[in-house]
Amino acid sequence: MAKTIAVSDDVYDLLVKSKLPKESFSDVIRRSLRKGMRLSDIAGSRTVNKEDWKKVVKAFERQKKIDEERKRRLLD
């Protein structure tokens, strides 16, 4: 059963650009979801606002410190 969804013009343009020959929009969305999203997939898309991006950066900084400490303990 098909469902109708509304997408913004910029998302529609991205779907058109991602569409392979003989592929439906459902196929494009399915393929994209199966391969998983990366941060680089949304860079510049204005999906993440500045405040949320700062939270992401802060989380990565914390994780880097945790990883460095773990590595130091393992190597000692």
C-alpha cells in the first residue's frame, strides 16, 4: 500500500539527484536508510542547528578524552 508524504523542495531535489535509472523514490529512501546515515550526509543540509552541533562536538571531545585514558591504562 502506498502512502503520500510531503517533503521540502530541497529534500525533493536531493532525492532526484540520488535516484538511479529505473529507481523509484521509495527505492532511493530505502537504499539510503539501509546504508545508514553519517554526519557528512547531513552536513550543510541545515538539519542540525548550531546548538545541537555544539552538543555533538562536545560529546566527541568527551569520548576522545575517555578513549585516550583507556588507551593509556591499557599501555601501562
